[in-house]
Amino acid sequence: MATMKAYEIGAANGLDTYRLVTRPVPVAGPGEVLVRMRAASLNFRDILLASGQYPFPADVTHLSPLSDGAGEVVSVGEGTTYFAPGDRVAGIFSQSWQGGAQVADAWSTALGGGIDGVLQEYRVFHQNGLVRLPDHLSFEEGATLPCAAVTAWNALYGLKPLQAGQTVLVLGTGGVSIFGLQLAHAAGARVVATSSSNEKLEKAKALGADEVINYKVHPDWATEVRRLTGGRGVDHVIEIGGTGTLAQSIGSVNIGGIVSMVGLLAVADAPSMNPMPILTSGAVVRGVLVGSRELFENMNRAIAHHRIKPVIDTVYPFEQATKALQALAEQRHVGKIVIKIGD
């Protein structure tokens, strides 16, 4: 029996919990696809899972981590019609969510949390759980798309589609925010980006940010957003902080604007929030759980048309997966951290 290498989370007690194991190479059944994984990328969610802080049910003892991966089709099972050997593909985050509104089992079918992830040399997917990669992207670049890029796309297009000439606020320079910046810039929107690092803000400007705010210099950054927009506020906010930043995000939005909550990075010692600004502004505050296969495919068409290249900070070899996770926790990166799988 052929074997492969795979990572498992194991004890889920810290950032060094990953363990490298040997597993049988799986076989594609009816309607399934065997993919040789070539690259995977990390998200903040992976820190929560490894450290036992994930807020959703997950039996991680023998769970392979990471939701975001790309590779090539090796073989297909009987009745598979969407893919053929040699196709370059990426898995969708929630394997059951094909299109439309979020499905009830979106969390329980999420790669690397509800079900086995992609940090392994081979993985079987149902054909409905994959999309083709844009031709101009490498496997490493394609591996950055399933969570961060689709989340940004959903934030900008999933409820009230972004229009050219509107203004988008992105918080920080992590994966979702950088994709939000790139996608909004490609759509002809004005982009305001925040960070505590002037060096990161310069990188954001190079990627198309029209205005930047150092929130250490401007701790009341909502006021600065208002100033930069002539008092109007922004049309979309990609909100990654949670309770620690939500009040300022709402304070930054235009009447009827949308605040898309995609993360919970700033929750410690957060003050209670006055809901009155939501009422007076008519703002929409919505939770975003990545997105469907349909959204992924729509986004890929835009990425292909605009020839958008994902921003990769560092690529680690497969044997240094733990080091990659620790680098993510240090938050010195801009864009995505990627792990290369195989040769």
C-alpha cells in the first residue's frame, strides 16, 4: 500500500503541536477526485485550532490542519465529470456550500476544522468541493485563495456589490485585508488601509491603497477616516478585529454602508459598544464565513481578468510547517504565509 506524509494537529496545546505522520494514500471513489497537494497557506483560524481556542466543535487529535490548499488532479473516481487528471485545482473552504445563502452545515464541513484539512501530500475531495485555478497563478499563489481571498470577495460582493468610485476601508495588512485592497482597487474603488507599521502602509500604497492610516498615530482612526473622505465615510469596511475595533469601523461607514465582520483579532479588554451609531447611520453589520463555491468561481474570473497576483510574504518547506505557524502568530507578515508541499 502506497503511503504519504501528513500533518496532524494532535494535542492542540500550542504552536508546536503539529506532528508529522504517515498515512495510506487515499483512493478516489465515485464522484471523487484524488489531488496531489502542492501548497497550502495559513490563516489566523489555524492558530486557534492549534492552541485549543477554536470556538466551534472540532476533534483535532487526528485532524490534518489548514483549509487552504492547491494541487493537481492525479485520478478521478467513477462518475466524475468536472475534472480530469492534470487539472490544477484548489479546495473550497466549506465543502458543502455550493452557492446561495450560507448553508447550515458550513462550519461542520470546513476543511481543517470540521473535516480533515490539506496539509498532506494527497487528499481526496468530492468533485463539488474543488475549483480550477486561474492559469496565471502558481500552486503557491493558488493556495492563498480559498479562505482569505474568498472572504474578501464575499465582503465586497456577497450582499451589496461594490461599485467603481466607492470607498473601501481595510484593517491591517493580513491576508483578507490585502486581498480586499487588491480586489477593490481592481474594481475602481478608493481604498483606505490601516496598520500600526509605516513600512506595511508603504507596501499597501504600492498595492493600490489611496490613503493610509497609522492607528498608533491616530488611535481614534474613525475620525481620520471621516477626514480623508470629506466627512462622508466609507461604503464598505472589511472588519477583522471584532469587539476591539467594531465601534470604530461602524463610526467610519457611510449612511447605508456595510461592515463585514470577518475576524476576531482584537477582543481583549474591549469596551462595550454603543449600538446607537448603527441605528442612526443605517449601517449593515454582517458576519462573513468565507463563501461558497459559486463566489469562489466568480472571484477567480475577476482575478484572471485583472491578472491579480496574490501577495505572499514567505514560503516555507513542508518540513517547517510548525515554523510557518509560529511566523503567522508573530504578525510581521504582509499578505500570506505559504507552505510548499512536495518537490
